[in-house]
Amino acid sequence: MNPHRARKPVDEFDDSPIKHPSQLPLKSDGKTPHVMIVGAGLAGLLLAILLDKAGIPYEIYERASTVRPLGSIMSLNANILGAIEQIGLLDELKAISFPGDKVNIMYDNMKVTASFGNVDKNGEIGYEYFNFARPKFHQLLLSKVPAEKIHYNKKVMSMIENKDGVMIRCADGTTYHGDILVGADGAHSGVRQGLYKTLQEKDLLPASDAAELSKGYLAMVGTTDPLDPEQYPFVKNKGSTFNQVIGPGTSFNWSEFNMPENRVCWVVVSQIASIAEFEKIKFRNSEWGPESNPEFIDKVKDFRVPGCGTLGNLINATPDANISRVFLEEKLFETWSHGRTVLIGDAAHKLLPSAGQGAVCALQDAVILANCLYDLESLDRDAIHAACLDFKEQRYHHVAEMYGKSRINATILYGQTLKERIIRHVALKWAPESVKQKEIRRGAAYRPMVTFLPSIPKRGQIDLLPQKPSARYEREQKKKQDEEALKGQYNAEDQSLTANSPVVVV
């Protein structure tokens, strides 16, 4: 099978009428698309906020009865904070965050082997890292989306498209129509599975996309209730300190982060040695929940953490509902869209969390896709397909770079083989500081912005990578300027006529 065949004409999809709708096809002006977003995670919510600002109608369909994001830490940096500032959420984000103050990497004897300070202490980058509990940020985005726009208990079972639109059918038998379908439903995306099944049947799917996600690590994460600062001095830090502990001689590594409200987020990562071990873990934990955690907890509860005693102390201070176990998976898919369907976030690219870029990449996807949809001039399927390909064209090489960095960082932070220990030692001890700083500056140069909103002042001194502008926004701004100039000309002429009119005295 030739992977390049994935770009066959989109009219190979079924053009037969869509039957038995429970929601009738929507009326359209022929220019503005109606967007169906599957998944109320971070990427889906940010896309909804951006579409609202672009005047593009949308609906969100979420498979769960309510949204409960993992109780883990998140970091956002210059690569996305500019767009967050553009939409007016930066101050609210700061209110739930601590700026990234320090990173300590140490062994289980608590001896620090490497330490890094504030990445923007000289103001060169323009933004600090902001660290916060993921549920807090999710709630912030959720508060900006009208409740009536989100439909819960809507597990997508199938979809079909034709020249007039796309339809999804949910597990409860309901169906919904739109012009564009966005799969923002995570690493095990139902939208992706449905799309790939259709492409596979037509021999349009690259073989690599049919393979499963790679699973090299198992993680348990949690966020404590507020802690007593006298008993846990670690929470007294006013900036966020990240302590990463490497457990030599074991398969485990663990970390802690202090958060606002005297909370601590903790993470334990176990390296999976082989496929056989993964299958064994998968079989024994097919239905994970709080009741299946004690065995894992018993293995890690005595691990030491700075300023908090042991992991057991933090685990005991964490409600069961705030503890989650997940496989740390990775895969960069080649097929992100076809026809009227497009994938964003983990549905298109699942990164290991070691570089803290998974959520950043998902949010960047939302920004660039919103830009592409804003410039859409037709609801013709080929035009939509072209816009989705443009989205991937702008994003793929940046995501691929972050994918590679996440793999390298995972080796440094989590790796336990002899080769991985050598790589860690060289990276932490021998890499020149000038090289590290150069890489930080280079990474901070990519800052996708919302091209249909007013720009913000440039933050920092580094040169930023250029971005494809919005042709529609530029036309509209030019028209607005011309109208204002013409209005000013009329006003000037009126004033001139008034000044030169003869004064009649009676």
C-alpha cells in the first residue's frame, strides 16, 4: 500500500444522502461553517473559545457525563502564552498559577545532580513558565464556553460525510450535522478510529497509522488537598519548584511540584521493560480505578521527597478521586485530516509528558486550526479539505520537533538502562550552559498567534518565527481603514465648506 495515496480526491467518500437524522441539517449562508467538536478537553475548549471570537458557530460533544481531567500539573510557556494573552485570559491564568522558579534533578539519596533556575530571569524571552493544576486551567476554559454548547454523554460511534456535510451518530442513537468535524477526543480518539477505518477500507491509510501507540512507561499522578505549611515546608515556596528524583536500581522515578493553595502535585513513573511486561500490566489493569491502586502505592509509598518526607505522606493527603494511573504513550500520526474531518491534540500526536509540551502542542493546534477556518471562503468539501491540509502544513514539523524532544527528555528523566544513564549523565553534567540557553531561546521563538484578533505587543527580545497571516483579516482591516479615511475626508470637506460659507447678517 502506498502511503502517498492518502491524498486522493476527497470525492471518494460516499455522496449518498444522510438519512434518519435526529437533528436536521443546519441552514447555512454558504460561507460560515458549522463546526462539530468532539471532546471537551483543553484543545476542544480553546478551539470553541476561538471560534466564538471568529463568529463561527460550533457545538461540543463529550462522551463522559461530566469532565474530570487528570489531577496533574501543567506548564505553559512562551510558545502559547501570547495567544492566551490575546484572548484575554493571561491574568486569570496567572491567578491560578505559580511562576516556574526552579528545577532540581536528584537521586534518591536527595543529592542534587543538576539544577535550573527561572528561564526568563533577564526578560529575554518575555514570558515565564506558569505551573498550575490541570483541573484549574480546564475549569477556566470551561467557564468561557456557554453551557448549552456542550453536550455530554455523546460517545461518537460512527460518522459519514458527503458533498453537503458531515454527520455523527452517538451511542444513544442521536445524530448531529455540521460542515466540519474536529476530533479533539484524545489519544484513543473515536473520531480518528472512525476516520481511519474509512480510509483503510479505501486503501488510503499509511501502514504506520494503523499501528498502536507506543507505551514505554506507566504513571500514577495526583494532587493533594491543601497541606499544613509547618508540617510540609515545601509548600511555602512562592514560586513553583519541580523536584525530580531518579531511583537508580529500580524502574521508578518520581517528582513533586508545589502549587497554589498549599497543594502538591506528585507523579510516579515506572519504566516498562518489555512488550511482555506491558501486556501483563494491561491484562491485570484493564479497568483501573481507585480500588486497583493499593498494590502500586505499596511499592512507592516509602520513596523520599524533599520537604514532604515520603510519597506516602503525599498520597495519604490526596483524595482517591484525584489519583489516576495512565500509560505514558507516544505516537505521531501521519494522517491528520481527510475531507471534512480533522484531528487535533492527542488525537493527532501523543507526546510523552517529559518535556511538558503535550498540552502546549494541543493548544497550538487549536489556534492554527481556528486561523485556517477563519480564512475559509467556501463550504465546498474540497475547500475544507484544503484548509485542513494547510493546518497540518503549518503544524507538522513543529510537532515533530517537540515529539523528538519529549523522547530525549524521557530518556534523561525516566530512563534506567545503562545506555540511558550514560545519556543522562552527559546531558546533565557535560552539556555547556551556553548550549542549553541557546536551545531555550530557539524553542521560544515559535509562538503561533490568533491571526484574526488584534496583535499584542512583542514580549522579550528574541526574534520570533514568522507566521502565515490571515488574508481575510488583512482585507477586512484594509477595508476598515479605507472607510475611516473616506469618512475623514468627508468630514474635512464638510468643515471646509462650513468655514468658507458666507455669513449672512440680518
